[in-house]
Amino acid sequence: MSATLDYPAPVAASRDHPATVTPETEKTQRALIDASTRVPVILFYGSAIFWLLIGSLLALVASFKLNEPSLLNQWGWLTFGRVRPAHLNAVVYGWASAAGIGTSLWLMARLCRTPLRHTKLLIGAAIFWNIGVLLGILGILSGDGRSIEWLEFPNYASFMLFVAFGLIAVWAILMFRFREPGHIYVSQWYLLAAFLWFPWLYSTANILLNFQPIQGGGQGAVNWWYAHNTLGLWFTPIGLASAYYLIPKVLGRPIHSYYLSILGFWSLALFYSWNGMHHLIGGPFPAWLISASVVASVMMFIPVITTAINHHMTVRGNFQALKWSPTLRFTVFGAMCYTLASLQGISMAIPSLNEVTHFTHYTVGHAHLGLYAFFTMIMFGAMYYILPRVVGWEWPSARLIRWHFWLAAIGIGMMVVVLTLGGLLQGLALLDPEITFMASLDYTKPWLFLRSISGLLLTAGHIVFAVSFTLLLLKVGATRNEPTLFMTEQDRQPEPISA
Amino acid sequence: MNRMPVIIIGVFLTFLCSWLGLVAYPYFNLARYTPVVDENTGDINPPPLSGLAERGQLVYASSGCVYCHSQQVRQVGYGSDLARGWGSRPTVARDYMRESPVFLGTMRTGPDLTNIGARQPSVMWHHQHLYQPAVVSPGSIMPSFRYLYETRKIEGQRSAEAIDVLPPDNPPEGYEIVPTYQAEALVAYLVSLNRNYPLPEAPEPPQ
């Protein structure tokens, strides 16, 4: 039983695996591959969790400032207009990207079925990446921020990130070059695509907006092409790759449909990349440019529903596994929120609805539904699966994991609900010129206070997770022979999967 | 899909397509504007910024004003921008030819500032408002930008640039509050924001 749970038959590889390989050899091979990823994965994960804590702290400061503007207002480096972008960049580059890279490294090694090569490249990349994020956050707080949403880092910081990313991209190509021959699993398509798209995206946007800025009229388009594609072509593929790997892995059954995976992948590549201009509806841009993005946004229905069906059908009949597996609970929560966030995003691109939600906190709620409820929860799920395998120690406490899950789930649920309601009231008030502007602001105030409370819940969850991670690294607790689950084997009635 | 080249070429082509549409097109068509000379008045539109205002644009960026204030007046049918008196016409790409970075914005926790210089031309009002927003504009949740101002001991006469600060933020007896160079620059930029000039591609809508 525990062996199956620990290392179920590799779904990805099953098609082409030579029959001569015994399960024991496979298990040893996987253990070798996992061990080879130890240092870079722990570096990326550890720094990601550090930036998650810093990002949460910055978020709390920014959020409480909207409730009480006189809070900490004597220092320029803590003014709202700096703390807010510092929060965004800390969580986007410090946390989400680093967690995504850590997850990708491990997935790539597993799926290429080869121990990780050129570890030094990755260690170098992790160091560059973290120096870049540190310089960037300090730069924003000290007044060097560029006020270009998602690209606030000053040039000296974004250059470091680019170098780090260059090293990772070179490494990724080398990994694929030396992979074991055979089937290329759906997670690998997404990872390969993300690792090719992001450097192109990041360099184009930084050159045209920060190094050799073009005229303002063009900047808006490039800005939102970048910002939306960072979500769509960087975080989304990594999140989906992780879900596509972990859901079948934990359940020990294959993905429902190979053809739906293909459809989902190519329709995402084709449509997501055109979405960005829906952030500029009504703005000073040619109508066709905006319309193209609105159409592409609506077409996102295809990849979203395809992936949702594929994941749902894979889990169907095994939902009770969510009761015992932390990895699955976080991952399925994230996968469901991917569908929700995407459907909400599609609706927000429709001009008549956009007229209400544009320029309001509704959009902020949507951003957190995407980057937190979907991506961050999937990353937590991946970390719960990967870390014990690379550290060689099981999670010390199921209770801590349970606290983490509920604080995160309730916190993000509350945040999205209150920002959505507050944003709708704000948007409807802004639409009516008879209502004063100040009244539109007054409508949001109670909701913004509740948002701060939800932020406290999330931060508490992050602290619990950081404690859990530290205990794991220190190998605290009793030696366990099987994964730390929410329920012990005796509690599980009936058995979720057959041994 | 077991063939790497198919995946790589597909990934490359789909992305190239959006790069051409959403980056190359704006680069060649939305970022190559020249100013227009108004035949009636001889004015150059959009007008160039003064040196101080250009400096203020950077203060605006480093203070993160864009996270609460947009600078775009949308067309009729997209919100109530014109009805709120935020501009006499919708803004177009040429309006932003001198802006870098551009502050179009995505949030209106505060009002749109496209034409704040036309609505509030008073330099003193802006200084007071930046120093004590909630006093000047009751209900506002804008932070005070007092770190851009100095509290100075009055030597002889009160200086001409000192700002009138109302209680409870007023300085102690014998002291005055004066703007730093950064505050002067920021306000110069704010009062320069006036895009109510005519452009051939953006006629004022009929009232």
C-alpha cells in the first residue's frame, strides 16, 4: 500500500516503458533522480517561502493603509504607492516564479527520466534570481520603481532576473537533449513552452518599456501584453503541468483523455497569448486591437473547459482521496479555481461587464483568484509532494498541514468574495455620474477592511507553512515509513484506491 | 505528441503571432507620433513639458500614484468619464507621446488625473492636498506625502514657498512647512496635466 502511494506506476512513462524494468529498479531510479534535484529544488523552494512571507507582510501594510491612511505615513519608503508594487513583485517574482521554477526542475527530471544535470547552472540561477528580487524590492521601496504594472523592477534588478532566467533556459534545453527516449508527457509540453515563452516575453517587455522606452501610446499595449501573458504563458502552464502530473500520480490512474490534453494545450497557446488588451477596453487604442483580445478571451473557454473536463474525469470516483492526501487536496482546489478564475476572466472581457468592473477592486479579487487560489494552491500541493522526496524526510505534522490548508482556503475565499462585492458596488457607483466620486470610495471602505482581515488569515497560513517547512528541513519528528496524510490508514473506510 | 520539433515550432509560431499583433503593431503604429500645430492658435499639441514637470513625472512614477489614479478619458459608452467632467474629449494615443512611463492606470481608488491641471490649477491647493489629503478632501484615503516636505524654523520672515497647513497637521509656533524640490516638481507635473486641447483625430463630442 505505502509503496503504491509513495511511487505509483509512472503514468507518464507507462506507454513506452520496456517491460523488463522491474518495479524495484524503477523505484531506485526515481529515488536517484529525486536526490539529484535536492539542492536546486530546496534553494528555489526555500527562497520562495521566504519571499512569500515578505510579500504577505508588504500586502498587510498596503491593505491596512487603505483602512487607516495615517498608518506609517511619515516615511517615503513605506508609502502605499511603493508598498503595493513591492508586494506584487515579491509574490510574483520572489514567491510564485521561484516556486514554479523549483517545481518545474523536479518535474523535468522525473519526466525526462534522467538525473538532473548541470546542477551548478541552477544554483547560480537561484542566487542571481534572489539577488535580483532583493535589489528590485529595495529599489521600489527606495523610489526607483518604474510604475509599470508587473514590471516595476528597476533595470539593475530586472537584468539580474534575466541572467538567472537565461541560465535556467539553457539548462532546460540541455535536460531535454539528454532525456530518455519515449513519450513526451503533457506536463512536459507545458513546461517546455513556458520556459521558451517567458524569456522572450520578459526581454521584449523590458527592452521596450525600461531599457529603450517607446512612446507612451504603445507602452500600454506592450505592458498588458506582458502582464497578462505572465499569467497565461508562464504561471498557467507551470500550474497545469503540476496538476497534470500530480493528480494522476496520487490517484494511481492515468489522465482521462490524451486528446483533450492536446486540444487544451494548443488552444491555450493560440488564444491566451492574445488576451492582454482586454485590460485596456475603452482606452486610447484602435478598436480592432481591443476586439481581438476580447474575442481571444472568449475563446479561452475552449482550453479552460477542456482542461476542467480532463481533470474532473480523472478524479471522478475518487473524490474521497481529497480527505487524506494533502497534495491532492491543494492541487484539486487549485485546479478547480483555475476553471473559476478563467470563466470569471472571460466574463470580465465582455465589454458590458467590463464597464462595471474596470478600475475597481473587482479586478484585484480576480487577480488573487488566479494567482493565489489557482497557482499558489497548486504550488503548495506540489511542495507537499516533492519536498519529502528530495529531503528524504516526511512532513512532521499532519495537523500543521491541515491548519495551512484551511487558513489558506478560507482566507482566499473570503478575500475574493469581499473584493468582488466591494468592487461591484464601486463600479456601479462610478458608472452613475449622479453619484459623487467620494461616494464610490465610501462604498468600498467596509469591504477593504474585510480584505485586510482575509490577508491576516492568509499570512497566518503562510507562517504555519514556513514552520512546517523548517521542521521538515531539520528532520524533526518521528521517522515515518509512509507519507504524512490527513488520515491514518485505519481511518480510511473504504480504501480509497486498491493496493 | 512525441516529436519535439513539432512542439517547439508550434510554441514559437503561436507566440510570434501575438508578438506581431500586440507588440510589433503598437511599436510601429502607436509609438511614432509627432505633435500637431493648431492652425488657429499656433499651439503645439500635445504641449511639451517644462523641465520641472518632466522631473515631476519621475516623482509621480516613484511614488506609485498610478496604483490609485488613472490617466485616460474613455469614450462615450465606456463609463461616465466625460459626464463626470474628467475631460472634454476621450484621450487618444497621441496624447501620451511624451509620457514614459505611461500612467494609463487600472484602478480608480482616486479620481482620474488626465486633466487635473485644468480642474485644479492652484499650486498651493496641490501642496496642501498632498500634505493633508483628508483635511482638504474629507473622506479621502490618500496617504499624506509629508515626506516630500520639510518642517523648517522660520528665520526672520516666513518664506514665500511655505504652504498653509491647517490643524491638526500645522507646525509648531515659529516653524513653517516648505516643499522639497521633489514636491515642487510633482506639483508642476500635476498642474501641467491638461489634455483639453484639440487634436485632428479626437474632436470634442457634441454636447
